[in-house]
Amino acid sequence: DPSALRDPDPLRPFVRFIESHPRLCVHSTEIFSIIAELYSNALEHGLLGLDSRIKDEPNGFERYYRERAARLSALAEGVIEVAVDVIGAGHDRSVVVRVRDSGSGRLDGARDLVSRTSRAGRGLAIVRGLCREVRFFEAGRLVEATFPLQGT
């Protein structure tokens, strides 16, 4: 909810979970990066309606994060749900991260259409680079990323 979204470290419980799980802690950096990027995307674009292309403008990062702070402070409703599951067996185990926001939705994978020189879309590019599969549902409100746990 909005008060939890304003917490300076809303993903702290996931860090503890990942670090306490023997098979996940080996990949903690990658798994947390996936969760953090998908969460930020859900918050900034799904709930707050920010456009990353602002970052391409002069002083764009400053403007983007000032607007983010103002919109987050004013946020009266909205929810982000994060789920982390380990699926499969043996050498075919994977972590599935699902992040759903209650926003109005956005085009599925729209951030991937931004040019490579743009500062927009880098979060999803990181997630796609780490994961075997990234899928969008519910008009982009739900993102599911599958990270293979090879060798654990």
C-alpha cells in the first residue's frame, strides 16, 4: 500500500529471504537485481506514471527523481505485490519472480522499444539479460521473470 511503498527500503524482506535460502544466496546479487528492477518499474511506471524518457533531457535525472518523490509522497492508493517462487527439481530449478501493480497498465515491453542510446528501458534490459524468460500479462501490470538456478 502507499505507506509501505514510501518505506526507504521496501524490499528488505526479500533480501533476508534470499540470503537465508541455501540455493538462492549463491545467486543473491542477480535475484535481488531482478526483484529491484521489476519493483522500480512497477512503482515508477505502473503506479506513478513516470516516463523514463525524461532522463534523456538536460537535467533529466534530477527532474525525474524530483517528480518521483513528489508523486510518491502524494500517492493515495495503489499496491505492488511481489512473489518469489523456486520451481523445478535437480538441475532444472528456477526462481520465478512475479511483480504486479494496481496501476492502469502500460504497453507490454514498451520500454524495450526505446533506442539503445536512451537512458529509458535499462531496467528491463538488465532483467532480460539475467533471465531465461520475461513475460508480461494484464496489460503490463504483471511481469513474470524466470531466472535459472544452474549448478545449485
